[in-house]
Amino acid sequence: MKTNHAKERMLAGRPALGAAVGLGSPVAAELYSQQGWDFVLIDGQHGNWSLDTTTAAIRSVLAGTAAPMVRVQKNDFFAIGSLLDRGALGVVVPMVHTRQEAEAAAFAARFPPIGGRSQGGFGTAILGVAEYERWANEQVFLAIQIESERAVEHAEDLLSTPGVDGCWIGPADLAASLGVDLGTDSGRRRHEEAIMHVLEACRRTAKAPGIAGGTRGERWLEKGFLFVTCAGDIPALRDTGTQTLAALQRYR
Amino acid sequence: MRNNAAKQRLMAGKPAIGVVACAGSPLVAEMLSLIGYDFVIVDNQHGAWDENASMVAFHQIVLGAATPMARVRQNDFYAIGRLLDRGALGIVVPMVNSPQEAEAAAFAAHYPPCGGRSAGAFGAALHGAGDYMAWVEDQVYLAVQIETAEGLERADEILSVPGVDGCWIGPIDLAKSLGLDLTSQSGRQRHEAAIMRVLEACRRAGKVPGIFGGADPGYWLDKGFLFVTTAPELDILGDTMRTMLAGIRAGRAW
């Protein structure tokens, strides 16, 4: 039986380190899982994933030690259910701005009596669980994305929604929503204040604070974030490709 | 690290029971692994598989207990290498009629110095082997199909080729090639005699006797075959559902 080790870690107050995959390659997702990351986040919002390749990627992640998680394309009851039906152990929901939206995400991700998720998980036999419905209600990790000024203001209200396990801040969208210029000191300060405000809201509601760490994951881990993506296939390819080519410039 | 448990069983003289997956569905292949088959053959000769779905299937099969294997579409160096690169741990090669053909299959399935397989197994990380190229040499299982009159005639030579682990007899093609009528008793007798000749050749060569068991794999297991498959999953699905449907309709007039 698989267990969601990433969620276990976070519930124990220990950070879970994740890698985001967007290229649409189950093999890339598998590599991260084999390397020992705690979770692999398959980016169904912006990434190049179909439902079929998502299914394959979830399986490839399960072949290693990471928990397969998916960012759903949008906060949609059927979209969230179909990802969980494919064996995902975590769902990240983008652009959650209101309590009602947080409740809708939780309703989609949890079976009754907690929520309204529909049964029919044809792809969950792989998890080796006799009573999948009850098990999934405990194991599935649900993170809402707090990435707007409005959501930051109501962070405590959103995070206190039953069935929501934590958040995954989207720093870039948040900066855009705040209208701050990250090229200036004052912009960066306001940005970080908003992020730290969400961290405090997580602590007050006993939910897991998370953030898209990009290349600065360590900085947020230092601050106390627990659900942090620190790597990704697209940035890895971009950065190593750029650096390798730069180092070879003298031969050109 | 996931070792080839089916091969380990066979090498210890214990039978391994497999199934041919034809439907082209990685989810179905995964289910076959979860329910306890020792190996699943992703059939690239006759099944509805493309290369990418085959890869996905291998990766899903390892989530259960079964060893991911493939029947290659033809005895081709590159085709065999590509299936192994995608994570297969066993290869079944159709229509092997001569020791030269068996040598070509073994050359394709093994890295130097045993063979000539080309490095680049990008899809094999799932096995969690630190040094995949060294590890896989002991893990890969290679079965040649003996299923023609010519292959039967040369069974001893074919099976003695180094790198060939055993055979997987194709009884239907073998009957056709021998011109046998399986609806007659004499045809069935000659068919079984031919199959038993191959079993004896396996024993002489110290190789694993295998056969497509179809509807009666137990019969061949009792004869001493070790690498035995049930009917393909699509046949089982069709038979089961046909029986169920007939049961629903039986005695009900509309």
C-alpha cells in the first residue's frame, strides 16, 4: 500500500521538497521520483500534459518514492475528481480567492461525508488500498493557491476551510496582483510581507504553508515553509542548457 | 532495485505464469500485474501497442509484482533495443527459425561483451539500478519463438545459442507450418509430439521451455513447461463477458 509520505512529513511539521514537471514527459517525472524528492507536482494548469500522459506520469512517480501530486487546470469539481481517480495523492488548485472557492475545492477532493467527490476511481487500484474512499480522505493532500491580494487579505478564512490541508503560494501571480515591482527594494519588501502574512495565517489555522520556490526554495524553507517546490524540469533544462552553452562560448 | 522475479523463478526451475497484453492499454497491463501474474508480455507483434504506450505499460507493470516483457514486432536489432531502453526486462522474439536468427536476437538483447546492444536506456531508470548496463545483463530474459517446421527441426541448435534463455512455442503457427489439422486426433497427436520435441531440446540445452498456453496453460505446466502464458487479456475479456451476457439473456424473452 502506498502512503502519502509527503503529507506525513508535513503533518509532523517537517518540510516536503517537491519538483514540478511541465514538459509532459512521464520519464522526467519518474527521474525526480527516483532521486528522492518528497513529491512531484505535475503541472496541469500551465504544463504540457494531457489526461493520458498525466495518468502515465502519476504511475511513473509511484514507481519511485515521491508522492504524485497534480496542479489541476482550474478549480473544477470534475477536473479535480478525474485527477484523483488517476491515482494522484495531492491536488493543487490555482487562483483560490474566496472562501466559497476553497470550499468548492475541498468538496471536489473529499468523498462524503466531508465532501462530494464522486466514486469511480478506475485508476486507484494501483494504490493497493482495500477501502480507497476512506483512505483517500485521509491521504490526499489539498493545497489551494493563494496568489492574489484579495486571497492574502482573507488567507486565514480560506485556510480554515475544512478539507484544505495547506496552501501553495504563487509568488509571480501574487506580485502581479499586488502591483509590486520586484525590481525595487520596496516592491520586494511588500511582496515578502504578503507572503509572510500567509505563512502566519497557515500557522494560526494549523495548515501547511507552501510556496512555489522556483530557484529560491531554500530561502522559503528557512522561513518555515513546508510544502515547497524547489526544482522543475523546465527550469533545469533552461538553466543547465544556458550555463553549459555559456561555458563553451570560447569554442564557437 | 527491482530484480526480474520471473526470471529468478525460471532459473530455479519453477514455473512463471504470464499473460499476453494486446489491448494497448497501460492501465490493463498494470491491472494484470497487480492481480499476480509473474510476467506480462506487451505484444508488439500482434497487439495494438505503439512504442510510447509500450513504455508507459512497462512502467506501470513494475508497480505490481510482474516482470515487464515485450514481444518485439520482428527480430530486429533496433526494435529489440528500443523496447529494452523503455524498461522491458524480457523479450520474446517471433519466428526464430535458425541459430543465426537466434544469435541475432541475443546480440540485440545483450550489451558487449556478450552482444552488441547500444547504450542509451533513457527509460530504464524505473528499475532503480545504479549501474543499469551491468545490472540488466543478468536480469534480461530472452525467449525465442519456435513455431515453424524449420524452427522445430533446428530446435537444438537454436536453443544452444548463448544469451538465449528459453523458448516460447507458438502452437497455432506451429500447427499451420506443419500442415496439421487440429480437429483430427492424429493431427493433435502429431502437434503434441512436435511440442514435446521442443521441450526435450530445452532440457538438453539447459534452457527454459515455454509455450503460449492459450485456454489450457495447466496442461502444459503439467507437462513440464515453465514459461507459460494464459490466453491474451482481450480473449479472456471477450469470453467472460460473452458468458455473462448469455447468462443475463438466458430464460428472458423480450
